[in-house]
Amino acid sequence: MALGLVLGGGGVVGVAWEIGVLAGLAGELGWDPALADVVVGTSAGSVIGSNLRHRRPLDDLVEEQRAGGLRLARQDGPPADPSAALEVFRSWAGVEHMDAEAARRTAALALAVPTPSEDVMVESFRAALPAAAWPEGDLRITGVSVSTGERVAWTAASGVALVRAVTASCAVPGMFPAVTVGDDRFLDGGLWSGSNADVLVGLDLEAALFIGPMGVGATGLGAMSARMLERERALLATAGTSLQVLEPGERFVAAAMQLMDPSRRVEALEIGLAEGAAAAERLRSVLA
């Protein structure tokens, strides 16, 4: 069965939870996520997808999270302006369905917020990647142009350095700087969508699996991400691809996870391991 794997945004906590889910599924089913026909990574998912495609063992990724995981350079830059950052998030969360104009408006607000330097951010993410080159296999990493608001999905054929694609994909508006890629600058962090599963439309896949935490929550960015995911599911269904969704359950929600709080990383990892194992039987026919 031709399979697309979609790894969503979710900050440092999302990285840990998604790695846990993948390891839980692999442990129960003997499934290797690196062998998916296509991997789409948004923000947190771009870091994980790059590591998977470079064939880093899931056990290593799990232990890395337990040992501290990726440390972002937030503390090395100027303090954020809370009121300006809040305005960015209000604009972002208030969008019914994201399009280029809404993304451009949100990006314009984000550019006015003090952030760490772009160079510091790029170096932070360089340390999170196992190699400088794009890996073998079909890996697609999302970003959003600050000048046009259009979403892009970079691949090895795009002529873009992997570290810049990943850093741009992880650049949450209002928290991190826009990243220069070619002649433009890009943000993401789930700006267009916490999932971007519709990047798979037209690839003639029988099934796809989305794993990500951004659609959890009845209001704000959670609700907006959930709406985008449902729209993407419908687009994929029309194209003949069945999308399975694995999002956090009650334990994650009850813990009131803050996705950018590194102190919750290990807890999120353990929840992901349990939730991945619990979902294995439901997904057996898709992943076997």
C-alpha cells in the first residue's frame, strides 16, 4: 500500500510526543516510518522527518528526548514583546480558513516582534539534523513566504539547504525570526496549517497517516488547525487517499501541555509512546 506520512507542527513538546507515537507504533507493529513513500514535515515534523529519512533509529530519537532533545535559541535573543506576540497569535487564530492574504497579514505582524537572530536560529537547527544534505527518499518540508503569504513545500530538488528549510518550517510567527531562503523570507510553525496533509494531493497514494498535536483544543489555534485538517482530509478523499489521524488523547489534554515548554518534553514522550501503542491495532491495516 502506497503510504504518505504527515508529521505536524507542535513545538518542542510536539517533537517529543510525535517521536513517542512513532516509537509506540513501531514497537507494536514492527513498522518502520522511514519507509513511508512520502514524508511531509511541518515545523516539529520537519525535524523528525529529516531524522527519519536519514535513517536515525527511533530508539536513538527516544533516548535523545529523554536526555534533553533539541534546545532552541530563544534565550539567546532579545526578550519577546508579549503584547506584540499576542497580537500575532490573535490574528493567526482568528482565521477561519488560512489563505495567502491571511498568512501575509499574520506574517507582517510577526516581523515587527523582537526575536532571536536568524543566524542563531539556523545554527540551533543545524545541531538537530544528522547531516547537512537532504536525505534519500521523498521528504517535503513546508514554509510560508512572508512577502506573498503562499505556502511552499521544499524537496531535495528545490535547491534549498536542508537546514534553512527546517529552520524556516520551525519559525513560529511572533516567537522566532523569518528565515532567508533564496530571495525571500519564510515563517511557518503551522502558520498555514498544523498538518499540511494536502501536500499529498495528486501523489496517487492509497492512504496517509497524520500525527500531530496542534489540532487539540476547541478554541484559538487548536480550532483553526482542526478546521484546516478536516479540509485537507476532504481534499485527499476526493483524490482517492484515505487520511488516518492520530492526535493526542485525554491524558495529553488533561496535562495542559504548553507546546513550547521544554520541561514537559519527557512527559509528552511517555504519553506518545503509550498513545502510539494503543493506536496500533486501529492502524494495523494501513501500516502493515
